[in-house]
Amino acid sequence: MSQPGTVALTVEHDGSVQAIAFSPDSTRFASGGSDSVLRVRGTGVGAPLDVPCEGSVSAIAFGPDGAALAVADFEQVFLRSGATGAVIWQGPLEPGSSVNTVRFAPDGKVVATTDQVVVLLDGATGATSRKITVDTPRIADVDLSADGTRVVLAIDERHGGDHRNAGSARVLELATGAEITRLTPDDAVLAVAFSPDASLVLCCAADDTTRMFQADDGTQLWPTADDVEDQVTAPNCLAFDPKGKWTVVGGSDGLARVLEAESGVEKGRAPKLAPGLPDPGLGAVTHVAFGPNGKVAASASIDNVVRLFNLDGKERYAVPTDEVLAMEFSPDGRWLGIGSFGRALLIDNGEPGPG
């Protein structure tokens, strides 16, 4: 077994790699981006698969059984065979609008978004089951509940003809399109995440706050009015741990903070800085993620370093990279996938620990 932090696989691309995904069994790794080629590689053995696409690939998702891939290919969603790359179905969500995200629900339906619509597609045919138009775009981020029945949207209103420094986090019922609740900070919402049971929503906003609220009624759990100033971390990316106990928030100050989900109290931060030393000039954290066992988290920052660390912030490895555009753990926790300029990387985390 290679040393944790070893780059185990490099997948060359002729352009930026904006989308990556692992198969549910962690044996395949897919990447795509501006060079209009979907590349699928085995994390161990396996023949490579290169599939020409029509435009820039912005998102990839493997189906629940790993047999098919949903690909956001410029203005269209393609469902492709995971074995051959052949097109099963294709279609635009909104003519003239690029597709930004694709996700699979547990029942095989596909959820896809542009800047202003959320579309639920039949997994077998690609037929539209539901289209939800957001009244004040842009959709900056989206998360799908584990049961596939709800989405939460991060709305950034700083764009378009009616732009303003405003935004919201909105929880929607996919089957009906009905809005269940929303939280409205003092500026654009940048990122959102459901807790594993979808009862809570974590969001961060351009007003320099990270907030936790109840998905059903919008009640803000933290921070309270008394401690809101203590929670400022210049946040821009976040994630829930798979067990729902912890969250990780990345900030423009160059730190990734692990916070208790129930209270928002900080447990640790990475990198750990020794007291009394000069400011090392850390770059803003752009991506964070939790390993599937909930015991480690990863961050990527614009000073071109990917870090894996324990919940208390103790570093397990730091790997120099080009600027990271996408980051994801494999479902078994063994690998950390990275998309950057000109390549996708597979970093070895070492043997996954018990859940």
C-alpha cells in the first residue's frame, strides 16, 4: 500500500477539470471539463474509457448501481453507459442555459440545475417530471436530501438586471416544487448542505456568517443574536459529516474549521498554526469535504495545497497541486479525487478506518 498523500493516478486533460465522480463501489473514477472529453479510469485495474462530449463538462454523477453516468455537457444532460460511454438519452433543461449540476436520487431519477431552474428527470427516459424556476437567480449551490425528496438551494442575487447584495437558502419539495422554508441572511448565500437526515441545513453567506437552521420551519439554531460576531470566518464552502455530528467550513482566511453540528462550537481547524509565528499568508479555502467515516476531512485552497486532517485539525498529509476546481472522496474513503487545470488526480488516503 502506498503512503497516504501519494498521488496514485493522474488523468491528463487538455484543459480545466471541473467535474469528477466515483462509482458507488469506488472502483471507477470519472473526470471531465473544458476539453469536452469524459474520461473514466479504474482506481485499480481496468481499461480506460475516453468519451467525446459536445461541450464543456461541468458535472458528473454515477447512478445508484454504477451502470450509468449522468453528465452535464454544456446545455444538455446526457445519460451514458458506464461501460461503453454510449448515449442512453439526452436533452436540454432550458435551451440557451448551461447545466451546472447533476445528481442521482436513490430511485434513479436525475436532479439537474442551471442558474435558475431545478429539473427532475426520469432516469430511464430523460423525460421531465418537474421543473422549478427560481424567481431571483442565481443558484450558487444545491444539495439533495439523502432520500431524494428535497433540494436546498443557495441563492445569490448579486447577478442580472435586478442585482442586489441579497440571497437566501431555500428548501424545496421536488415532487411538487413547493417551497418548504427559507433562511434569508444579509447577503448572498454561497453554499448549502443538508444534514444526513435532512432535518437541518447548513449555509454560509457573503455577510460572513455560517448558519444552521431547521429544514421544516426555518428556525435558526446557531449562531444566536449574542454570538453572531464570534462566528465570522469569511466562509465560502462547507460540508456535513456523514453521521451528522460535525460540519466543516472553509473560509477566505485560509482555514478550514470543524464545528459541532448541534452548537456550532469549533472543535479544530486546519492548518494548525503555531502561536507567535508570522502569518504564513494562507490562500482562501475553496473546497472542503468529509471522509465517509466522519473521522477525517479534506480542504483545498488557492495557495495550491490539498490537506487531509483529523477533526481536531491535526494534519495527515499536505499535497501540492494546481488550483483545485473539484474535490470528492470515494465512497469507501480510500481515495480523494481532485480536478485541476490540465489533470485529475487520485490521492491515496491509506486504508479506510472503521465507520
